[in-house]
Amino acid sequence: MIVYLLHRFLADIAVQSPVNKMSPDNISVVFAPTLLQIDMSTPESAMESLPICQKIVRVLVMRKMEAHMAVRMSPKINFTRFE
């Protein structure tokens, strides 16, 4: 449940990127190390796994953002006129 809410929250932030400058790329830079627990035992291992983790977070945020935008853009159907 917490992961779902966080995922939705990050997508909401990304939707507002023209205002807050937090695009899916920027969100992935900030949250990937924490969300996916990158191996920080050596600088080399951290630098090796960081781009992969950022890509995972970026794709997750973009997918949720696209779904969020599709819902917002879908036409509203008024069923009362069909009754």
C-alpha cells in the first residue's frame, strides 16, 4: 500500500514538472538510491548500479504519469441523458 501511494505521489509530482521542475528524470535521480537500495560498499559498485536503478524508477514514474494523464484527458460521459 505504501509503495502504491508513493508511486502515485511521485507521478503527481512529475505531472506538475512545468511548475516544479521535477521531471521523471529528476525524480529518479533523487529517489532511486533510497527506493532500490543501491550497493554502496564501493564507489565503483554504486556508480555501476545507479543508472540501472534510475532507469527503473524513471519508467515506473512515467508509466503512472501516463495513466494519470489518460484518466484526466478521458471524456466525461453523462449517462443521465440516456435515461
